Amino acid sequence: MKLYNVGSDILKTLKDILGIALGSAICGFAYSLFLIPFKVAPGGVGGLSQILYYKFNISAGISMLIFNIPLFIIGVLVLGRMFGIKTIVAILLVSFFTDLFSYKNILNFKVLIPYLFQINSTAYSFTDQILLGTLAGASLLGVGMGIVFRFNGSTGGTDIPALLLKKYLGVSVGTGFLIIDSIIIFSIGVVFKNANIILWGFISLFVSSKVTDYVLEGLPGTKGVFIITEHPDVIRQFILKNLDRGCTIFKGEGGYSEKNIDILYVVINLRELTKLKETIIKCDPKAFVIVNDVNEALGYGFKEF
């Protein structure tokens, strides 16, 4: 039994590292060929690295390490060992891929990309339009970050200051991220003396955050349905037999009628929702139905834990 657990742990760790590597590669691609060429910074260490990149000609990947390593050490010393080997792997890989996909390497090694796409020689990006570069870069960055998080990784960076704010000032992690990323975006705009960079930075931050959430939680395709009806048994049988779903029955009381009622609750997908609505209309046109978005459903019939 122990050998099985050890083997499973090793396989899981390898799977996580491969996932983190994929997410890191996408992040590096987004930074190098979409965001950095236009000085668009969605906050974080990736944003700060642009200052060293443009002002001191230090490669973006190395710049990320310059900021990340001290933050990582502070995080371990102050917050404890919550930032493990996977965080180190993600930090190193994002830095590596950011430099690997830099326009200089792509052009020098003459890999496949230049033959498929004409890289813009002015901005060193796939596009000379800052809007397209921002949206594409932020979307790819969100996908990459989401994959890293999904495989139990962390890219360090502003995670650590946000957690420090929570520990010492009681600021929520979400608010901490917003404060820190906002300061970084404003700082970059000031350094480059360009207010437009600030606006593009916030657009990039918004898009990348939303895409990260979608990668982590999925689109809201799962629905939670409350059903208040005078014929709960018929609808319950339909849910169990025709939809092959379980349901929960809450005991309630009508606020106006003061009658005891059974309230059904079921979690289903969008396709099943249409069938359920049709059945409810046939059984009880006067039924009261509440439909909510479910960000994540774990258990039988849905995702495994």
C-alpha cells in the first residue's frame, strides 16, 4: 500500500511539473511577443521586469529572477514553507521561457515561427497594433497562469506581498493583489512617462484575471436549480431516472400559504436544464424556479476531487 502511495505521489508530482512547464511556456510567450514589446504591464513581477529591460538592457527573464528571488526568500522566512519546490520551478521556468521566446532568440535560431508569421520589426511582436497585442498577450498570460495554478504551482511575485499585507494589515488577498498591481502599473507609466501605458496595463490586468478564473473554474456551464412545486415527487423521479442526477429535498413552509412544502435542489449542466424546464412546465405551470450559476461542482457526475 505504501509503495502504491509513493508511486502515485511521484506520478502526481511529475504531472504537476509538466503542467507548470506548459503554463510557464505560455506565460513566457505572452510576455515576450505581445506584452513587453508594447510596454504593457499587467502588474506583477512581469511588469516590473520591463523597467530593467528597457532602462538597463537586462533581459526580461533575468529581470524577473532579480525581483522574484528576494521575494521568495522573504516569503519563506516570514510566511513559512508554504512556497515549495513547485513555486521555484514555476519562477525559473517563466523566466526561462520569457527569454527563450524573445525576438532575438527567435530570429537568431530561425525557428518555425518567422516562417509562418511576419514578426513586426518595429515592435518585435506578431502585430503592430497595441490593442491586439494587449488582448492577445493578456489572454495568453491568463491561460498560462491558470494552468500553473491548476497544477498546484505559483509564480511567486506579488503573491508574497499580498500575503504579507494580509498577515500584518488584515487586508484580504484579493485587495492586496489589486493594490500591489495598481502601484506597479502606475509606476511603469511614470518611469516611461506615458499615461497610456497605465490604461493599457489595467486593461491587460482585467483580461488576464478573467481568463485565469475561466481556466481555473471553467465557464459557468453548470447550474444549481431550486424548484418549488406542488408536484415534487413527479419532478424528483424525472431528475433521478431521466437526467440520472441526484437531488436534495429541503423542508420549507410557504410564507403566504403557511403550508409545508418540499423544495427540490439539483445541480445540472446547461443541456439538462432545458429538459428540466420543459418537464416542470408540463407538470406544474405554476411552479417557482430559481436558477443560479455554479462555478464548480465536485463529486459524482461532475469533476472528481
